[in-house]
Amino acid sequence: MENGGKPKEEEQDGMSVHSPCKAPRSSASSLNKEQAQVELEIQLLQGLERYPLEKLRGINRHFVLFGLTEYLKRSLDRQFSSEEVLQLLDRFYNLDELKSDDEDVEIMFPEEDFSLPQSFFVKEE
């Protein structure tokens, strides 16, 4: 005990255990979680440079989503599902705006009957 009856504060590496430079042990795990979350968000935004968000609309959306999922998997060395990636994207963007209506697809690509011309079936001798 120090003079005055106060217990002596323990020192670690020359710093008081109450030093603002060190996080309390109880909050260390929450700090690690925050850092991991920030790293995940940074990697997601970097992945969007390679796989632009506007390509999530239309025919190629599954390929773009797969690309983002694989990019995050390689960058952070852990598995991601497409649902997890969509949830992450939804935190930054309104994904409802990206969903294409079936009517738009029908207008852009009207369905037509196709048949081969009769000349295709006639054998040339």
C-alpha cells in the first residue's frame, strides 16, 4: 500500500493499468470485433471496385455476387454465403432498387417462337 492507505496501482510495461492507451480487458474482445467488422467493410468496398454494384442488376447478378463472395473469402480467409454478402451490401445500399422487375426483362428480351427454315431440312445432292 502507498502512503495514505491507497493500494498501489499495478504497472505493466511502465504504464498504469488505467492508462487511456490500453483498452480494459473486458472491452478488448469488443474492440477486436469492431476491428474485424471494419476490415470486413473495407474489403467489401474494395471488392465493389472489381465487381460494381450496378452489375447486380440484370443477367450477370449471380456472377457478380459469386465474385464478391469469392473475393471476401480470399481476402479474409473465411467462408461467406451469398446471403451474408447481400446483408453486408444492404447496410450500405438500398438493394431493393437493384431488383429487376420481370416486366422489364420481358420488354428487353421478348420471347419469340423460333423455328429453323425449311431450307435447312432439304438435303442438297
